[in-house]
Amino acid sequence: MLKERLLIGEEKISNYHILRKVSTIVFSTENLLKLCRNGKYAVYIVKLDNNFKFRQEIEAIDVHKYLQNGKGFDQMSPILSVSENFNETLFEDVCNINPGKPVHFFKSVGDDKYLLVRSTSALIHEVENTQQEIFDEEEVHTVFDNPVNILIAEPGMGKSKTLNYLGINCPHDFWAINENLKDHYMFFNRKHSPKSVLKYFIKTTTPNNIFIKVFIQHRKMIFFLDGLDEIPSPYVKNVLDGIEKLSRLGFRVWVSSRPNLQNQLLKKFNIFSIGILELSEEEQERYVQDRLQSEYNEDKIKVVMKHIFTSVNMINNLQILGIPLQLYIITEILLSNPKFRKTDNFFVLTKLYKYFFEGKYRHCVEKTKCDHPCPFMYDCSEYLEQYETLALQSLFDDDILHTMNVDLRKYQYFINKIKTEGDPLGIVKKIDGQKGVFEHNTYAEYFAATFFSKNFDKARVLINRLFVKGYSNVLLMLNIKLCEHNPLHLAIIHKNFDEVEKHLDDEKIHDEGGRNPLHLAMDFSDCVNLFSEDGDIIDSFEAIKITINHLSTDDEEEIR
């Protein structure tokens, strides 16, 4: 029977699943010794590698001999060695003979690397000079056999997919239960006993099975509980109590959340969270290639990948493709909408961002299985528009906002919601005072450029600011935003001379800002030489200096 993995709530792993990397804080030997020297009121249990001995003045004492002695330590904090994996009963026994003292259990996870498994008090203030260790997804079950494992990541980073993968690939001798907490939070409208919590999950998730009692008896069950951040906040405390009770019974529990609940989780369980790393450029390319190969030939895939990465590289921000959800969105659009296979217009940088954010919105709606992800979300375009003002606050000083006469009060409710509950779309990381801190600065630059593309009068106020180096991305995105439907203009911005020549006869000579191609050519100076090489072309234009005033055809005489 145990040759098959046993999983409740199983979802098939995608053929395009990329093995992820996770990271967490680990301690070195020197870190542990420093804790022992400085903390006289703590006990450290460490699962050591075979034949390992601590250096310097502290000798590790066998935990079983220590328990037989039945006495606590009054002097320097001891290190107790243990050869087996974490055991709740053994841990409690050590706690019982050291009343009032913090007890910490570590395990060796590599050469001079120790992972905190269980603790009765927080070590969050003892992380100086520690390091983040990276582990492959395939290593996770070997490394993280903790009673409670906390997976923290922004929306779209793949928390649900990671837990699903871990559930399907859990050790063969374990029974895995993979559930979304939003389907069960009503049970936690009050506190329950440990056995009641266990009985509830077994009864509601597991079919009648004659073998289930064996797994319960031997504590061979792992609970993968996804979406703590998606349940109403009044229920969170009781859910955390339920997780703690399952772990105290000897079962392993994984729980995932966005960062807005990270501090509450760390305070509750006194362990360090596990993060998910963004996809590397190589992983991004492999994912795009694997996803598109069913509909595109190899040569077309290369062209598509070149367009995608060239567009994003314009602002030196491949990080936006490191978020799996966003990479999924762009490939899904290419696969589901045939019109994008016939045009390069899809790869306009500002359009990519637009598709990313609209996709995030739809994903959030779908996950919550209701019309709107939360009470303050309305129409997609209206909701995303709220980020524009937040972007202006993030990028510009208060005096500039005052000069632009931007009404901030209209979006105060939106700002307060993000401050207290976090951003469900993962666009804004946090609210610092009244200013939004965006997950990536280019998110803010995109929304600011979108605002200016609809408010030319506000852009003119910042005529000097937008040409400052620190705002070059805002200006670049504004230029692209105004040229989204003008291939010739876009070719000039991208300095693609072949495309310039290809579109010289385009009838649409003005972009959304009323600018003709020469306006942009004078700004992107490398293109001027291209025009001057052909007398017929240069004779048809009169060179003028680009300014913000060219954002409107009313400001300058049209030049043909």
C-alpha cells in the first residue's frame, strides 16, 4: 500500500511545472556558540551529523543522558545532542525540567548550517550574521520536517502550486491532506480541542478508509493548509491555534500566507518563515519555451522570446518575469488569443504591464470564487486606476503632488485597506506612512506613466522633473504608452532601424500625444543620423526640439 503516495485534495502537477527554490535563515556553529555564551537562560537541542563535535569551550551532552539525570542547568546554556529527528515528547520532556527557560531545537542541514525546527521563544532578534540558505523544491521534505512550516510569498509567486507539489510528492509513508483554508474557516469561529481539530479535518477531507487509523496512530500525516491570508481576519487567531494543536499532537503542518501575516505567524510559532525565490532568467526562458511548443514552432518561439525579453530589458527589470503568475499570464495570452501570433504589437512594454495587472486581478477574483476579490474591488480598470495616485505618492515629494493638485483623499480608503490587510494583488508591498512601497519600482513607474498619459496638464507641471535621470523610466514608459498604436514611433524609441524603414509610409503619423516621428527622433538622437542619410526623408521634415508641449497637437503647428 505504501508504494503509492496518499494525498487528499490532490491536483495534477502541470507539465510545465518548474522546480522552485526556497530559502530560510540558518545558523552557523559560531552563531550557536554565541547564543550559548550570551544566553544563560536557554537550552539548545541540536540534531548533529554523525561524529560531529562542537569546537571551542562547549561540549554537546547527549539529550537522553541529560533527561535521565533529571536536572536542569543553572550555569551556561547547554547544547544537548540528539541523533533522531524532532520528537514532540522529547522536546516537552526537556522543557519540563527547565521550567521558564526557552528551549530551542536545531537540526544540521549541511556543513556548518543549522535550521531552527521548534522553539518556545522567538529568536528573531538573534539573526545578526546569520545567512539565507537556498534549497531545491525536491529537498524540501528532507530538510523541513518541522512540526510547523510557514511558507511566505507575495501573490503570484506560487504558494498554492508549491504546497500542491509538496503534497503530491510527500514521503511514501505519509498521508497528505492538501486543503485551502477558505473552505474551512467557519469551523474556527470558536476554539476547539486538539482532537476535535484532527477529527474535523479527517471527517471532512478523508473518505472512509480502513488504513487511516494506522497513519493517525503513528502520526504519519502532513497537513498542507493554503491561503491563511484569504480568510476573514477575525478567524485567523483560532486557525493558528488549530494549527498549533495539530502540531502538538505530533503531525506536521504547512501553512502559506502573503507577507501581511508574517509577523503574526512568527510570533505564534517562534520559527523562521520559508520564502520562494523568483525564477531566474534561464528558468523564465525554459518555461516560455515549454508552454508555447504545442502551438509554435521552434523558430517562432525564439522570435517571441526575443521580443518579450527585449521589451522588459528596456527598463532593466527581468524581475517582473521572475513571478510565475506573470509569466503564466503572458504565455496564456499568446496561446489563447490567435491575433497575438500575427503581430509584434503585443510585445509593447506598457501593454505587457497592462496584461500582467489585469491578469493578477482576474486571478484574484477566480481564487476567491466570487464577483470581486474583496469588498473594495470593483471594475478591473477602476480598481487598477487607484494604483496611479499611489504611484505618484511613491515617486514624488508632497510639494510636487501639491503643485500637480492631485486629490489624495479620494483614495484614502484604498490606502487604509492595503495598510491593514495588505494588497491582494501583490502590487504594493506595504504602506509606509501614507506612501506606497511597490513590490518593484517599475510597477510605480508604469502607473505614474499611465496617469500622465491621461493627464497631460499634470505632466507639463513636471516638465523639468521628468527629464531628470531618476525619472527616466517614467518618461520612457510615457513615451511608449503614447505610441502603443504607432509602429513607426515605437521603432524609433527601440532604435530599430529596420522597423523604421518598414513603417515609413504609415498613414498614422501622430501618436496619442500629437507627436510626429521626428519629435521622437530628435529625442532619441541615435535615429537622427538614419534620417539624414536619405535626402528625401530629411527634406520632408523640419527639425524641432522635443518638449513636453508636444504632448498636444494644439501646442505646435503640425509638421508634414
